[in-house]
Amino acid sequence: MTGPPDRSSCFHDEGELVVAGRSFRGKERLSRFYGAGPTPRDGVQPTKYMISNILVDRNDDHASVISYFQVLQGSGPAAWGRYLDNIVRFGDQ
């Protein structure tokens, strides 16, 4: 069984993720960031992510997205917070 997909595939080649003030820009850095997460056991990701209250504000080739998340590990919440995403169209993508 193969492992989880590379989450950096959700980003454009020049995409950027900012976490706690640290910037991860480009496919290579994003792949390294996501690869540092928990190791799946027997192909099953041990962490669950709940996302809710998604609000999208779209304008031409740009969208802003606000959503709330909760990370569940084992028998309870491990983290929670808010995502603030800026999405930009590149060419036909």
C-alpha cells in the first residue's frame, strides 16, 4: 500500500504556505514541510482534520477563503484554529 499523497500538489509551483510566521515557498520546501508530519501506520493516517464554516470571497482571478479547523489525534482534539487562504489563478489553473 502506498502512503498518503504529497499535499504540495495542491499548490502552484510558486505556491506559499505560512505557518506561525514561517514561510514555505515552492514545491520542494512544501514537500519537505508536509513530509515532516506524522508517519502513517499501515497506510492509515493517524490524524484527522475537521474543517468547517468555509467562507469564500471570489473576485475575478483571486479568492480569499476563511475556514476553521480542528485536528483530532487519538481520543481528542490536538489543535484548532483558523485558516486564512488566498487563492490566485495562474493561466488556466
